[in-house]
Amino acid sequence: MKHLKHTLTLFVAALFLFASCTSEDDSLESIGETAFIPSAQDYKDLKNEARASITEFQNFNAEDGLNFISSNGVNITFPPNSLTLNGNVITGEVELEYKEIFDRGTMLSTNRTTMGRRPNGEKSLLISGGEFFLNATQNGNQLELNNDISLVIPTGLTGGGDQNMTLWDGEVDANDNLTWDEQEGGAGRGGVFLEGSGVSGVYYAFFNTFGWTNVDRFYSDPRPKTVILVDVPDGFDNANSAVYLSYDGEGNSALANLDTYDENTELFSEHYGQIPVGLEMHIIFASEDNGQWRYAIKGVTVAENDVYAFTLSETSVGTEQQMTDAINALP
């Protein structure tokens, strides 16, 4: 009897140990699934790094003006004596800060997408002929323009010229999302016009404000429109991740983002009902993972009121270059 009691005690202890190990293993597995979830600051830092990597700087004398060729071949011209501080024309050395974006991979990594605001306030996809950021300072002081500056943009950078393009000003909101508003005046001076055709032409753009400027037109599709919803892995929301849409057949010149997040349903949406039913597109989930990008790409054909979901197992972790290459390779 004593031997039997001892055996039963060992058996119960073994069961307890097994249960404890199983519980611990499950707990560790659960922790492993969530250990890499980034903070909002982690994700913000990653986007800032992407923006810093495409930033160019150029010093010049304000009284002489500037003619500057960017790394992609855009010609930027500041006329002489076109910069002011507190309303006074300045002289001496100034610093130009410049960014340009021509592909949707960079649009995503920098979170500088092509969403334009319609007259009714709703947002819709824009087809871009290039996104540009310009700013000028002197000794840390913000300068202003008293004259038009010009950009000459080779259409080979944008897949070809388009006579319907106009100029748009970009506004970044508190959630780091960029929305574009069309400048008044249309084509010509104070706007943009096309010279030449195909990939051998150029856009001439003229404007007199600093910040984000875009050569754009609205995407057009006659099919009925719908709202879609996207569910992302547990632990991710609009603070530490984002969801983007790449429309098949539009090349590298457009990227939409789902700028609405419902904390109750934990779903992303654009909520304006601007997604064409029957559209073939790719949905992209993006976040941060220990200084790298965690992302997933899902090809879909849009049906009315679709809800799409990403699981953690569908995501990959890679460098910015690996992610942008994957996105730029989409149809």
C-alpha cells in the first residue's frame, strides 16, 4: 500500500509537471507572438528614417538664386532674390531641403501616399506625376518665397506624360497622414503644364510656397463603389501599423491608405466608399519589427462590403529595400 501511494504521488506530480510545462509552453508561445509588437514611436521612427534617406540638401546664395539637379534628374530653379525673412529680401547662404517620390514603395515607407480631397471633403486616389517637398532656411530661420520657383520633371520618371495633371498642395495631419488639395488656377503659370509626349516629355511646375507639392489627377473608374474593411493581427492598430492599397494596372504612380481605424471593431477603412467593385488590387499591411519592416501583401478582387484579414503568419520581416522592391514589383 505504501508503495502504491508513492507511485500515485509520483504520477500526480508528473501530471502536474506536464500541465505546468504545457501551460508554460503555451504562455511562451503567446509571448513569442507578441514580443515583437512595436510601439507607436518605433513605427514613427522607422518612417522618419525612410524620409531622411531620401532627403537632399543644397546650399546656395540667396542673391544668386539656384539651379539644382536632383538625384533623379529633376531641375529645381530659385530666381535670384526670391527668399524673404519677415518680409525682407535676404542675402547670404541658405540651405535647401528637398525630397522627391516617384514610386509606391517609397510612398509607403515614408507614408506619403496619393490621397486627394474632393470638393465635398471626401478623399480619393490620385495618380501622381511626382511628389516633392521643398523648404529653405537661413541660420535655422524659416524663409518664405516672394517669387515662383520652378521644377522641370522628366515624364520618364512617372511612366509618361498626362495632359490632365494639375498641382496639389499636401497637408500632413496629426496622425502623419498626407492629404492633397488641388491648387487653384489649373494648368499654366502658377500650376503645371506638359511639354512633349510619352516618356520623353517634361512637366513644368511653378509654385511659390514651401512644403509638399504633387503633380496629380484623380483616379477614374466608372464601376460602382464600395467600402472595404481590413483586420490586422492582434496588438496592431493605426498607431503602430498602417494599411495601404495598390491598384493593379496603375504602375508605380499611386498608393492609397486606409486612414480610418475603429477602436471598437479594430478594423481599418477609408470609409468614403470610393473603392471600385471588381477592382483587382493588393492590400498591404506594414509595421515595424526591431528596426526593420514587418509587412504582408494580399492580392484581392474587390466585392461589395468586403472584409479582409491579415494573420501574423502571413507577414514577413525585412529591410526597407526588400519591402519597397516587393511593392514596386506589384502589377
